[in-house]
Amino acid sequence: MISFDNTEIAFKSKTDNDLRRSYMLFKTLAHNSLVRIGGALTQTAIRMQVPINWIVKPTIYKQFVGGETIAECADTVHELANYNVKAILDYSVEGREAPEDIQAAFDETLRSIANAGMEPNIPFAVFKPTAFTTANVLTKVSAGQKLSPAEATEADNFRNRIDMLCKTAHDQNIPILIDAEDSWYQNFIDEVVEQMMVKYNGKRAIVFNTFQMYRHDRLAFLKKSLQKAVDGNYYLGAKFVRGAYMEKERERALEMNYPSPIQPDKESTDRDYNLALKFCMENIGRITIFNGTHNEYSARYLTELMQQQGLKNGDPRVWFSQLYGMSDHISFNLAHAGYNVAKYLPYGPVKHVIPYLVRRAEENTSVKGQTGRELSLISKEMNRRSQTKR
Ligand SMILES: Cc1cc2nc3c(=O)[nH]c(=O)nc-3n(C[C@H](O)[C@H](O)[C@H](O)COP(=O)(O)OP(=O)(O)OC[C@H]3O[C@@H](n4cnc5c(N)ncnc54)[C@H](O)[C@@H]3O)c2cc1C
């Protein structure tokens, strides 16, 4: 059975200074009030054009982000590759929908696909579909509302942009992950992603949809997605996550008076997450699994399912992934044991990746519980190193 306890393997790529810096950072993130105030101050400073790079870049940015550009991420990609950990470059600029921003995100995503095509240590490309149209169009189409002629044109533009990205990935033979965000955009995104799978997944899974298992309808949706793949004779690319926007989902449902799409409790999310992995493993002939989680049980459980099914550790249809800067004990121990592992490596200009960093900071406060684990792993490794130096 795989163990995630070996901190020597987990932190082999980190110098003593790296570990001390991470320790200080996670210690700071453990204070909820600091995270809340820091997040608000940073966003205000950016709005008022107060320079913040000097404080953000050497601290939280360095922990969770690869660099401002694809080129700046190259050293990190190679460093990870030394330990058999691959990287997925994720252009993490969010919430911008002016036509020039959409075009810029589109051009950048094309560059990242081309880069992945040339770099064996980058096995996937990725994008957030919300970067390629307006929130208004995604919401209206998803809700089945009538569109104005201009909105209908924009919806077609969205379809065409996604098609061009998936076609480029297909031509470069690079699988492409399509992230999931708010549920009120997802119907339209699911529809387009399924069309892309029909077009590009005939020989293997190139296009991947994301299943957020904190939604109570996603296990049924997964089963339907597989049935369509079987009927249409294509492969299903399935990226699994629990889901990052739970509070926002629940608040909106309450405010707008509709039933929350979110599971009633964490146990239900965990149950469906693990059932989804099991379902996919039972149908591995037609599915490629991308297990995006920091949950030790879900990572280990998939290794057990692989063993039961007689799959080799490095079977190309099974991938494990964690975010850069988090849960190295899972990533590096899995990679050491020969499993396919790729870290999501976000990149982008400091001021544009702030929403991503605020989410990471919030996820790592003492309330949400990740920090305790990161801190105890880092201090375990610092102690181990100081013992061996004696
Ligand atoms: C490689 C990778 C890619 C990702 N891509 C996306 C993406 O495209 N879209 C996206 O939304 N997120 C994405 N995430 C984030 C992910 O959804 C989770 O927020 C994060 O990974 C924490 O969940 P976990 O499985 O790691 O572990 P855990 O810490 O075990 O689970 C925490 C999660 O459980 C769920 N949860 C917690 N409390 C409750 C409750 N009371 N009721 C119901 N559910 C609850 C929430 O989803 C919460 O985030 C990604 C994460 C990774 C590692």
C-alpha cells in the first residue's frame, strides 16, 4: 500500500531555506483574520495601483505560482521532472471579460498548448472556459434563456474558441483539461465539452471535462457521460475534483431561492468522489482518469483500485494531480512509486493571479484545515534533516 509519510522523498527538491520560507508562510496563513485582512488589502492595493509585487512575489506567489510567463516556469518544470513529477501550466488570470482580455487569454492558451507540445515534461494543457466569453452569456445559455442576437453571436464565438483550442491540442497530441467553476455556467460548458469529445476523442481521451463531486448530481452526470461516449464510440476524459466554490454556491442558492446544487455534507462529497473513481476504474477501457485531489484517502484509494484491476502503476489512463505548493507528500511519494503525477503550475502577472492566491490562502487557513497538515509535514522534515546533520 502506498504511504505518504516519507517526508525525505516529499521534500527532496526543497532546500533548507525553501522549507523555512514555506513554514513561515503556512504559519501566517493559519491566522484566519490575517488572511481575511491581507486578502482585502491586496485587492484594494491593486485597485488603487499601489505596487505590491515586492511583498507578494517572494512570499505567497513563490509558494503557489510558477512565474509570470511560460518561460519563467521552465526552471520549475525541470526541477519537478528531476523527481518524475510532471507539470501542467495553468494561466491563472481570472474574471476578465473585455474583448481584448478574452483575446489575450485565448492567445496565451494557444501558446501554452504549443509549449506543452514541445516539452515532454508537460503532459496536459488546461484552461478555464470562463476566460473565453462573458458571464452573462454562460449564465443565460446554461439556464435555457432567450438570447439577443448579439448574445447568440457571442455564444457561437465561445463555441468556436473552445473548438479551436481543442483542435490545436488534438493536432499537437496534447490532452487538454477544461476546468469547472460556478454551477450556473456549467450546462453550456458541459454541452460544448461533449461536442469536443465527440470530435477529438475518437482515438484516445484528448478533451477532458471536470466533474465537481461536491455537486449532488455529478455521479449521475458521469454515468450519462460514459453512456454517451459508449454510444458515440469515443473516449471519456474525466478530471475529478471535489469543487472549490462551495460557499458561493450555497449563498447564491439561498439568495435566489433555489435548491443548492451542493451535497448536504462533506461525507456525501467524499462518498460520491470515491464512487466516481470506482465507476471509472470499472470502465477503464473507455475512460482516462485525472484524480485532482489533496485528499490522501482518495489518492490512495485510486492506487488500490488500480491494483485490483491489474493495472501497472504507470498506466497511461490514470493520472494524479495536486496544486503546486501543496501536498508534495502525496505528489512526490506517488511519483517515486512510479504513478503518473502532474502538478498544476499556475502562472501569470502578480496582480492578475491574486484571486487564485486568495483562494489558496483561504483554503489554507486553520478553519479549512490544510495548514496543520502542511506545517506538521514541513516541521517533520526540518527535524529529520537536523537529526541527520548531527
Ligand atoms: C489538480 C487540481 C485541479 C483542480 N481544479 C479544479 C477545478 O477545475 N474546479 C474546481 O472547482 N476546483 C478545482 N480544484 C480544487 C478542488 O475542487 C478542491 O477545492 C480542493 O482540491 C480540495 O479538495 P480535496 O479533494 O483536495 O480534499 P478535501 O480537503 O478532502 O476536501 C475539501 C473539499 O470537500 C468539499 N467539502 C468540504 N466541506 C463540505 C461540506 N460541508 N459539504 C459538502 N462538501 C464539502 C469541498 O469541495 C472542499 O473543497 C482543483 C484541485 C486540484 C488539486
